[in-house]
Amino acid sequence: MTILTAPPQTTSDAATTVPIELVVLDMAGTTVLDDGVVEHAFQRAAERTGVAAHLPWADALAYVRETMGRSKLDVFTHLANGDTEAASAATAAFERAYAELVEEEGVQEIPGARETIESLRASGLSVALTTGFAPVTRDAILRALGWEQLVDLALSPVDVGRGRPAPDLVLGAVLRTGTSSVAAVAVVGDTASDVQSGLRAGAGLAVGVLSGAHDRATLEASGAHVVIDSVAALRELPAFQRPAS
């Protein structure tokens, strides 16, 4: 029997460990190779809609990088100074631009991502993918990779209410998979907002990966319990080791 244990929770029963039942994985930068595509799509959307015309592009890009992993609508709402109509138009332009880039350049997984997901599910764990993309973009990526049946479910902010760093994506995955406790969840992502979302949900394990937007210092400062090179190293963590029989 495989027993996967999360770090002790900060509660009165801090010595208790909780078996992991669900792994929540981010998409772009964590399981799906980004290689600047998200930034490029943001730039195309900004140029086509003028949503960030009041800012130097360097400042707008710095904010995009800082908020990687969050709902694209939330990011554009900030760039549009709270103009929700302009933000919605820019978000739609972003989704179109990302689809164009996928068509032009293709999409690739982070090396080892499929094998890691298959291994997790083979060990009896549920696996969910989460993203700040709209469902149309999310599903296009899954189709391009042939991942439609690879995971238990994939969620976007519109499916659950709020995007990261709110806990909704993680909590939505818990409810939809029937996971017994948020403490039985491991959350994995390449951005501070991924980590913060997991911690706010009460996840037992928050893992940062260095294959995407944010560096080790940023991920550790956001509260990650551990930082690894990529999702391919996830099964090497003590929490995912099969105990000796």
C-alpha cells in the first residue's frame, strides 16, 4: 500500500500527518512549456486593444510577470485601471493571441510531465490541472498535447469563482474529486500565486517548481514548503516515496 504523507499542519495537532489524496498541478510553466508564449500573448493583446497604453510597456510587462498564474481577467483589470469592459476585451484578445501562438509554434509539455501524472494516478492519487486561462484556451492546450483523458479534471477561474491567489481552484478540485480534506492536497506550481492559492486553501504540501516564471527566492518567500527543478522531480520528494514493505 502506498502512503503519501504531507508535512504536519500548523494546528494544535501538529504531529499529525495526512495521507495525500489529490495533486493539483498548474499548467503553463509547470506541466506545459511556456518559453515566453504567455508574455507574447499578453503583448499582442495589449497592442491590439490599447489596454495598457497609459503605461510604459516595461512597467506593464513587469506587472504581468509578477502576477503570472493569476486570472488573466484580473491582470487586465489592473492594467486597465479597473475598467472591466476594457479588461474583458483585452482578455478575449489574449485568448485569441495565445491560440494563434499555439497554432504558429505548437505546444509542448514540460519534460517528464506526462510520465509524472501517469505515475501519480497509477499510485491511486487524483490529479487536477488548474490554470488562469479561459476554458477555451485550456482545452485547446489539452487537445494539442493529447491530454484530454490524462487527468481527473482541469479547472479555470470561471469554473470555480475566483482565480489565484484565491483558494477557489484548489477547493474546487477538492470538491469535484471527493478528496476527504484540503490537508490531503499537494499543490504544485511555478509562481507565487500558485503557492499562495494552495496555502490559502489549506493544502498540506505546497511545491514550487523552477521550470516557469518565478525563481527560488520568490517561491520560497511565497511560502512554498519545498522548491524543485521541475514537476519531473515530484515523485522524488519524501512525501511521494513508497515506504519499505
